[in-house]
Amino acid sequence: MFDSVSLIIGGEDIRSGSAGTVEVFDPATGETIASLPRAGAPEAAEAARLALDGFREWSALSAFERYKILRKAAEIMRSKAEEAARIMTLEQGKPLAQASLEWMSSADLLDWSAEEGRRTYGRLVPPRVPNISLTVQQRPVGPVAIMAPWNFPAWGPMQKIAPALAAGCSIVVKPSEDTPVTAWLIGKCLVEAGVPARAISIIWGSASAISDTLIKAPEIRKISLTGSTRVGRIVAAAAGEQLKKVTMELGGHAPVIVAEDADLESLVPLAVTWKYRNAGQVCVSPTRFLVADKVHDEFVERFVATTEKLVVGPGSDATSQMGPLTTLGQLQTVDAMVQDAVSKGAKLETGGQRIGNAGNFYSPTVVSGMTPDMRAMNDEPFGPIALVSRMPSLDEALEEANRLPVGLGSYAFTRSDETAAKISLGIKAGMLGINHFALALPETPFGGVLDSGFGSEGGTEAILSYTSTMLVTHKHG
């Protein structure tokens, strides 16, 4: 399955890298599944150079021609869904059903962006004097450097690839070297569909060398990153020195306000499903459960009982509902946070330990009695931990929800329109789900505020972020 995987530079397969090789591991077993070429600064510089040629060719096509090619790429992706799901599960760990859904959703995102790219309208401005026309146009910004995460190896890159290509930009994609093969397969589908070869590069390897080179490359005109707030600060600062556009989708720590009138019977099964999806390695994963005092004990009892029914195992096993964490380092971080909370007085309701000695399996965990001094309440756990705090009032729940300097996803459960309105007006976040958890759709904006970054990765906002605004004034006659 991995024998043909190589770097893609300007649409061409490159089977050796200046930074040596990188080993890709199966997080369910710890075994090496591939040894791949590892890129460095030379490959990044070449990809940027070719991206400028690719941009000229791709942007010269009409929006309708680009639409047809991208729709074809989406169909090719769907035809490879079974292969893609196996690859994703092997390199990232998530259950096959989740991997398949992610791949198909990524094809849908490409479809939607292809359609929307045909509607990147400008506008006519009424002139102040006769015989003058004022036209505002949206032009593709140029070659784009894309830095994608490991937790969603298909959806993460596609949130950037789809709108960038739809807008007429060329792309250089740097997936995580923990999970590079899924992005490689996306690149092959795009080239097969007819995206100009030089408009597509997929390179992985030395993160600092590749990122630094792409940010400084004069050919690259925009940087789009999904990553931690710490990395986002570094990348945004470096891009700012080069006066390049950026989209930053950074860390979160999603609060879930559970009001005293919440429907626990419907809430708890949903909450458990979404909390442990992808082993909690989701930037909008519900994490801080801020539960009204009146329903706190019942909520914890129900949540623990449902959590303990989850089946944890290799993603390749059809019965598995949660797979391993992607890296050993992430497992160790999660465990350290649990131990820190317990040492400071939190109650371990269930879980809190590694499962077995092979692979990166960690038991789905619920910890109650959480307080603001605990590490997990301040640093994003990014793992299968549900943190429960008792809230005496709605005002105190909102205060805790807004305490951190991040604001990506947030959630609230209530049967009261008045309570929902108060939370909507009071929460500091880029997204709010009321009585449900689904936030990421192709047609809706996805992004945060404060230290969670800026810019959107969905909806019309995403495509416009890959364009520049140009005013054309024309005197007639």
C-alpha cells in the first residue's frame, strides 16, 4: 500500500529527500508501516518556484473550467474511499468508519468549494460622475503554503486545499510527517483529475526548514496553518515580516454549558460520542463540562455509565468505537494532565490509565471536581478526557467558559430560549452549538477568536480569504 508513496513536487513523484527519511508508525501497534523520503529547505524552495508557474496556468482557467476539474477530483476521491480509509486508520489510528466518513466529507468539501468558486462575485459601485464605471473584483491571491495537522489527515488539509484551488490559487501542502500518506493520496487525485501539475506539491519532513522556507519564499503569497497557539504565534509573526496574508486555525478548549433544564437523556449519549470521537484529538472536542449544580450528580452518573460502554481497540477492528492516540507523546501528555488533576483534588470517575503496553491506547476518562488551578483546565488536553465542574449559576458558568484566552468551539444545552440567548450573547467563541455538537460543514465558517486564531475555513468566507480585492475604475467615451 505504501510502496508508491513519494513526495509530490510540481505534480511529480520525488522518491528521495534532502533531509533523509521519515518513519511512519501504526499507533495501534507501534510498528513501522512506511519509510518515506523526508523533505527539507531545497524541496520547499523548488515547490514554491513551481507553484508560481502552476498559479499562472491554473488561475488563467475560467472558474467554470476549474469547477469541472475539482468536481472530477472529488469523484476520483470517492472511488478511492476504501483505500483512503485503510491508509488513514493505519497512520492516524481512528476507527475505519470515522476514517471513511472523514474522507467522504473531504470529497464533499471539494465539491462544495468547486461550486462556490463559480460564485466568487465582485460588485458594481454606483459612480459619482457620468461615464465612469467602478468595479470591485476578487482575484486569486497567488501560491499558497498550507500547513496541516495530524488529527484529521484528510479534512484538515482539505479545509485549505479546496477553497484555495477553487479561488484559483496553486498550493504547496505540508502535512504532518506523522500522517503524510493521506495528503499524498489527495494530491494524486487532484493531479489525476487535471489540476496543472505545477500547481500541486505535497511535501513533509523537517517542519522548521520547510515552514521557514515557504514563509520567506517570494512566490508564496498566503500562509494557512492549523496548529497550536504557540506555533501560530511563530508562523503569524514570520508571515507578518513578509507582509503575507494568513489564516490561523489554532488551539481551543471547548466549554459545554449544561443548564439545569438540559435534557440529559439526549445530551449524554451525544456528549460521549463527540467527546471520544478521534480519541478526543479534535480542536472543537467538548472538553470542559460546566454543569449546573441541580443536575451535576445525575449528569456525571449518566456520563460515566455511557463512557464505560465504549469499545476501545485498533481502528481496523470494526467493533472499535475509539482507537489509540496518534503519538506516544500525546498519550503521555494526557496521562500527566489526569495525574495532575487528581493530585490537586479532582475525582477520577473512570479511566485514567494506559491500556496495554503496545500502541497508544488510553482509557476514556471522566474527571469531576475540576478547578481552574488544574493543568487540564488551562492547557488543551487533546485527548479522551472529559473534565466536569459543578457550576452554582449560569453567570459563573459563562465566566468559566470565557476565562481562557482561547475561543474556538463552544456548546450549550438548555430547553430555555432565554438561557440560550444569554449564552449566545455572552460566550466568547468563534462557534457555538446549542443542543448539538456539529460545527464543521462545508457551507459554514469555521474559525475562532482571541488566541484561537483568525480567519475562516469554511463557507464563502474561506474562498474570499484566498483572494485579493481589486478596484477597477474605467472612464468611458
